[in-house]
Amino acid sequence: MLDLRGSAVILLAFISSVVIFLFIKLTWEWKRMPPGPFPLPVVGNFLQIRKEGLVPYLVKMGETYGPVSTIYMGSRPMVILNGYQAVKEAFVDRGDDFLDRGKMPLFERVYRNGSLGLANGMDWKQLRQFSILTLRDFGLGKKSLEEPIQKEAQYLVEHFRRLNKEPVDPSSTMICASSNIIASLLMGKRYKYSDKKWIQILNNVHEAFHLVCSLWGQMYDVLPTLMRVMPGPHNNIFPLFQELMDVIEEQIKSNLATLDPNCPRDYIDCFLIRMKQEQDPKTPFNMINLITTVTDMFLGGAESTGITLNFGFLIFIKYPEIQAKLQEEIDQVIGHNREPLVEDRNNMPYMNAVIHEIQRYSDVFPMGLIRSTTRDIFYHGYHIPKGTDVLPVLTTALKDPSQFKTPSEINIDHFLDESGQFKKNNGFMVFGAGKRGCAGESMVRMQLFIFFTTILQKFTLKATVDPKDLDINPKESGFETLPPVHKVIFIPRE
């Protein structure tokens, strides 16, 4: 009995010592970092985040502690950047100091610690340079990409005509259309809107993102070791993403079986050829990085563009006057019969401004992606150690009152000058900022312009209820912002 009591005392003393050590360590770190709420051992500031929701909590951090603050994800400190100026200073003015990708335990498991998006150092530089040059060869940022986008736009026109003015939720169709553009570059493929298997995979990806944004997904990033073995809905995230990765692996096997090194057909072919050329066993050009990089490009391209398109449709039916003005510009510049061209954008300032405002207002990825410091630095008077996670709250740049007159409202004048011509706005950080900004920006911009212009050239979009009764406010859910679901009627203009 005495031995048991003695053991209990020793165990209690050990646990108390560990807790005291962690408390002292946290206190010492906390005092050196930018200001923020005091963290609890093990869970950090997770309880506060859970109470308020991730994005509202991060925005509140800026209001309470200023543009640079700190929270703890478990025992891991994370510097939070709020507002346009703080994000610009870090990622543009001092981009090399904040160049690495930060810790993302959940996606590190999804991507098996691979992919361009998670890579750092020379691996990231080699993969990014290769990816950008290869995608340019297949049309990224060039006029040659215009043709597949135009063809996809015509498929959309045919699809909406067949509905014969029946109300429809276009969300799945638009994500499928968006996925076809990136699929043409990466795999040389196109999926029909009636392909139930592919639509289900895209819907599963959407569901996976929803779980990533949930309390369970956030807990995984705070306590990854525990959550790996703990039962719960978060365990569904990985098989949902895996279905897309299985399709990509099948395509890679098909490409490999029919590969002609002298005539690459798509990004996958080019990556496979580079793999065969590499002699260094530590090369980033390996099968894991091929599978996960293609998956990452799909997730970043198809999901975000599809959501933006759906937000745009909701804005058109909520504000018929915006839609009418767009159609007037389309009729004057393009007419009713000619297909829209990317070069028309230069003569359509109102359309260009509306698309930018749709992207700003929809705010699809409100937090951006986590970065990490590449060396010990002093920033805003604080010491930030090498390897510290840094999170840009991009929604605060997109809603910064110093850059946007009415940040919480749809206002096309945010991107128009006094003479009605398009003007850039520095706060427009939809694609991130600096060297790790979105590599597919030019493709997304081209796609949004041709899709929106083609649809409005051929259809007038109407709501099933009085536009005044439509709530189109974005639904914040953490990692991703989602549009509310409303049915749309596509009425042919001919």
C-alpha cells in the first residue's frame, strides 16, 4: 500500500513538474513574441478560437492587439498578420524572410508530406520553376489557353439552354467546368457535366473542405498526434480527398504506359520525363510529389474558381442593374454572336471591375495559407524565431478601409476611376502576395472573364424570389468561404 502511495506521489510530482515547465516555457516565449492572449499548456488558445470561430477570432485579434499579434495552436506559436499594410510588409517588402510554408498537419497527412504547395527551400524552387514553365508550354498565361476556356464556356451555354428556364443550383456544374480547365492542362482530359462519378468526387472534395473547416479539422491542426488515433468525423477527410488522388494516380499510370518522351501531352507527361532524367536520389521529382502536386493544383484551381463563379451568379440575380449594365457593355464591345476574347477585357472596364469586386466580396480563402520565417528576424519591434508559423488574414486586406471605401458592401467603384475606367487596388490580395502567390492567377482571371462574359452574352439570370429577399452574404466556415445556395433561372437572350 505504501509503495502504491509512493508511486502516486512520484507520478503526481512528475506531472506537476512537466506542467510547471511547460507553463514557464510558454510564459518566456509569450513575452518575446508579438502581443496576444496568454495560451494554456497543450491546447494553447484553442478554447478561445472554438468559442468565437476561427476567422472572426483572427479578425478580432487585429482589432485587439494590432496588425501583428500571436496565438498558439497547441504549443506552436503562430504570428497573425491583419490588414493590407502588415501583409504587404511581410510577404512583398520582406518576402524572402517569410518564404517557407508553415506547419499544416492535416494537409501534410493528405499530401503524404509531398506537393509543391508544402515544399520549402530548393525543393520548392525547383518544383515551382518546373511547374510554371511547363504549364506555360501548355498555355498558362498565353492566348493558346483561350480556346479550351471558350469551348468549355460553350458547353455551359448548351447545358443551361437544355434546362429550358428551369430553376437550378449551378454550383456543381460550375465546379466541374472549372475542373475541366485545369484537367486539360494537367491531364489532357475533359469531364462531362453528366459524369456522375466525377461530380461525386468533386462533391466529396467539397465535403472534405467543409470538414477541414469544422471544429474537428481545427483540432487536428492543434493536436495532430492525438487526433491521428482519436475517432471522429475528421477521419472522413482523408478518404474523401483520396478519391480524387486515386483518379489522378490512375491517369498517371495510363500516361506512363503510353509515354513518348519526344511528344509530351500534358503536365503529367512532362513530370514523368523529368523523373526519368533525374539522377539525384533526393530529387523532388518523384511519384509522391507528382500525385500530390497535381491534386493540390486541382483543389486550388477547381474549387476556388467554381465558388467564385457561383458567387458571381448570386450577385447578378441580387442586383439586376449590375447585370443589365454588364450586358450593355457586352453588346457594345462584342455583340450577340462573336465569342468573347481575352483581349476584349481591355475594352470592358465595367466587366473587369465587377469580376474583381466579386472576387473581393466572395473572399473564398479568407486566411490565405500559412507561411514560415526562413531565419530569425525582428518585425514590428518583436523577435520572431526561424521556423515560426505566420498566417496572413487576407480577409482583413480585402476589407481594409484604407483601401476600400465600403469594405463590407458590394461596390464596383472600388475598381473604377472617376472616368469609369478600370483601376487597380493594392488591397486586392485574392491570389495571395509575394513569391508564393497563386501560380495559376492568369488562368483564373482568363477563365472568370470568358465564363462570365459568355453566360451574360447568351442569358439573363433571374432569381426564383424577389431579389430584395435574397441573402447572398458569404458563409464563413474557416478555411474556405462558401456562397449560400439559391436556384438560378437562365433565360436565353435571343
